[in-house]
Amino acid sequence: MERMPLGVSRFDEMIGGGAPAGSVVVAASEAGAGGREFCYTATAMNGLAEADSDLFEFYYGETRSNVTLPHEVHYVTFTSEPAAIVDEMRFVLEDDLVDSGTNPVAFADLSREFFQMTPVPTEWYNEQKTNITSLGTDTTRQSVLEALGDYLSANAAGNLVVIDSVSDLLVAAEAEFGRANLAMLLKGLKRATYRWGGLMLLLVNVDVLDRRQLGRIKEAADGTLLFEWESGGSERDRTLVVEEFRGVLSRLEKENIVRFETEIRDSGFDISNVRKIR
């Protein structure tokens, strides 16, 4: 099965080289448990593979023969400035990895569509100053779901796309277009991603969702990676559980792997230990 790297070399190696091409993967994370860092690592490392092969081999290593690198890397945000995302990556990754790895990344800022029907002042999210005249002549009122759908149709085929985040879309769904429309988009996304042959990575903050909301998101994905905090004595550890994953979970079950202990290093998100059924 053709694979695309998730950017975490040790994890990719354990699951056969990466995620199956054509997959939608949910990175469901408790706050600070590693899901965002995982997405940052996937973005920068796949961008690095295109920008600097020597540096990629230094940080990631060699890829398997069945691995296909994405043609392009796209990062979609609804509430954050792209420059702020890159700056935040520097808290996780080495500067040279961020500089080279994000250079080829296409950042899609959909904050205009996200905030346009809200009380948020336009100048807070729109770089261009607006006045009464411009407001009267501006007839573009595309919803954030429509804008996202159009962007993915134009850019997702054969590429890695990171969506930051589905939690933001749920907020917009409650205020604007309804949860049912978002659920239908996610189900359609799973079908389309299989045809596109790329890799879709959806970041989700589980702290703001109830079980039913999270279940609907998982249902529309091929794989779910759950990032959790685990307390033991006076320390807390970040852990990763593969809850479901087409073409991956059976491989981990054969190895009796139940949980990964994780950590954040200068090279990004990483696996520090593997727990198995004894």
C-alpha cells in the first residue's frame, strides 16, 4: 500500500512508512498533549523534504520504497495569522527546520470567511482597511465551508493538507451554517481524499467537544490519533493512542502495541517509548 509520511520518523516506521495515501486522519488532542506539535512536525518535515533533502535526511532519515512524498504541503487556518503559526513552530522545532521546512508550505488564511458574519471588527482580521463604501460594494459572502471546499478541490490532490482546526469549524457551525452541514462536508471529504490520493490531517481539541461531536468527526475519518495526558505519581506524560486507522491499526495489534509515550524535542514531536500488552 502506498504511504505518505506523517513526519515523525519512528512512528512512520512502525506503521509501515506512514499513513495510507488517500487518508483523512484526525489528530484529537487534549490541550498541550501533543496534537498541535504533531501537526507542526508533519507540516515542517514534509515541507523540508521538498526544500532541502540533506536536512530532511538529517532530521527524519530515509523513507521506505513504498513511501510517496506529497507534491505540496498546505496549512489551512481559520483564526490564526500564518506568521503567528510559523512563530509558534519555533517554540517546538529548531529554527533551521522551521525556516527551510515552512518555506514551500502554502498557508491558507480563511479568517475573512470565518469571522465575516460575527461581531468581530473587520480590521481585526482583514489586512485591508474597510469603509462604508467598500462594505457596500463587497458582495462576496462565501461561507467558510464553501471557501474550504473550494480550496481543497483546487489544492488537495496528491498533497498533504493540515486543517487547523475542526474545533473552530464547530464554533462556526453553531453560529452560522449548522452542525449537519459540517458533518456532511467531513463525510464528503473522506470520499474525495481517497480519490485525490493525498493526506488530510485534521486537528481537533477534544476539551471543547462532547462525546457525540467527537464521534461524528471520528466517523468521517480513516484514522484517529488520540493525544492524552497521563498522570503517574508527581509527573504527567504525553501519550498517543491509535484508536482506529485503515491499514495501520492491524499492524500495531500484531505487535501488541497499545500506547506510545511521546515527547517534544528540537526536531518536533517524537516517540519516546512503546507500551505493549504483556
